[in-house]
Amino acid sequence: MRLRNILFVIAALGILIASLVIIVLNVVNTDKDTAEKHLNQGQKLASEGRYNDAIVELGKAIELDPNLAESYSARGSAYYTKGQYDLAIADYNKAIELDPNIELGPNYAAAYSKRGSAYTYEGQYDLAIADYNKAIELDPNIELGPDYAVAYYNRGSAYYVNKQYDLAIADYTKAIEIDPKMAEAYNNRGLVYKNMDKYDQAIADYTKAIEIDSKMAEAYNNRGLVYLNNDKNDLAIADYTKAIGIDPTNAVAFYNRGSAYVRNHKSDLAIADFNMVIKLSQDPDLVDKAQTQIERLSK
């Protein structure tokens, strides 16, 4: 009788333990499901441009499942878009720490690429280049879509800042091969050619950028600089005028056009442009230069 009671107690305990295990597993699975719901909601909010709300939702996902790397990556992207680069880097670090392997392919290539962009904005170009290298390494099929041109484009920009011009040209060229409609890559490659005194190639690239995006004021301004450097003042003025027409707040284009007018001995027009620089620019150095020009022309 006593043995039967003992066996009954053991059986009851076994049932109780099994029930507790099921309850715990259900709670864990419920938390995971809820974390993924917050992740999905956060990604949806980010796609709608509601980055603050997205960050809140993604934070809830991370609280419920701290090992869900995708939540950190998504929140890092939201921080990046808001210009909070330190926070973006911290989240990308965590996402990569949780899954440094590339089992998810391009998703983690994107995490490296975006962290590289954040490093670029922070002025940490060597770290940026290392991340772009990793992004490209992680996705051997990078040619499959135009979005992947961004890693090459961004690495090219970091090389450009580091004055590694040959490497910059190679990367901008690769970005253009992947996405032939990437006007920014043509424009930036033009900048590199200009710095290498390869003016014909620079003009060709600026012109191509303008063909792709006729509203790219920067490309007109950059082409105008090359024309000005080669004493083609009328062509320079035409390009600066086009840039100003696209962006009437472009103080740099006003300054450059003023400089071209000086070369054409049109002092009144030059002074008018330099006055616009003083009115529009938030750059004290550019304002000082414009004031100096006005004082010299007014004598």
C-alpha cells in the first residue's frame, strides 16, 4: 500500500514537472512571437518614415528577445537615418556580435555596409573601409541587384577622402557597372578625376550624372569648377546659373559664379552674387571670402 502511494506521488510529480516545462516553453515561445511582432511593426514604422516610433517598437523586441540580431540591425538603421551615428554603430555592433557568420547573407552584408556609412559620417574612414570590405566579402553575388552598388560607392567615397584615388575610381566604376543609373557615382568619380587633373574625364562624368539626373545641382556646380579652372568662363557661368536655378539657396554656386564674373570683368554681377553668398551661407569662411571680394571690387 505504501509502495503504491509512493509511486502515485512520483507519477504526480512527473506530471507536474512536465506541465511546468510546457508552461515555460509556451511563455518563451509567446515572448519570441511577441518580439517578432514588435520587430515587424518596427520595420513597418521605419518604412513609413516614423523612425522614433520604430525605435520604440524595436526596443520592445530587444527587451523580449535580446538575441534577435535583426532587431538591433533594424534599430541601427533607424538611428542611422536620424543621424544618431553613435547609437547606430552600437546597434550594428550588437547585431554583428550575435551573428558574425553570414547565414543570412545580404542582410548582414547590409549591416556591415551601414555601419561603414556611420563610421564615414563619424570621420572614421579606415574603420568604414574595413566594414565595406566585409560587406562585399559576405555577399559574393553582390552584382545581383543595384542596391548592392552602395557598398562599392561608399567604400569609394572613403577612399576618396583618404586620397586613395585609384582605389576610389575602381570602386565608383564597379558601382556604375552594377547600377548604370547611379548618378552620384558618376558625379563622385568626376571629383576624383578633377583632383587627378584629368579634366576631360571629369567633365564626361559630370555630364553623364546630369543626363541621368537633370536636377543634380552639385554636378552642374562641379562641372562649372572644371570649366572655370580651364578658363572656359562662359560655360562655367552657364553651369553655375543652372545649379542656382535648381537650388536658389546654393551659396557655393553663387560664390563660384561671382568668381567667374570677376574673370569676365563683370564687377556688378560679381558683387551681386557675393552679396547673395553673405545672405545665404552659414559658413563663416565662405562669407569672409565673399566680403573680401566685394571690398576688392568696390575700390
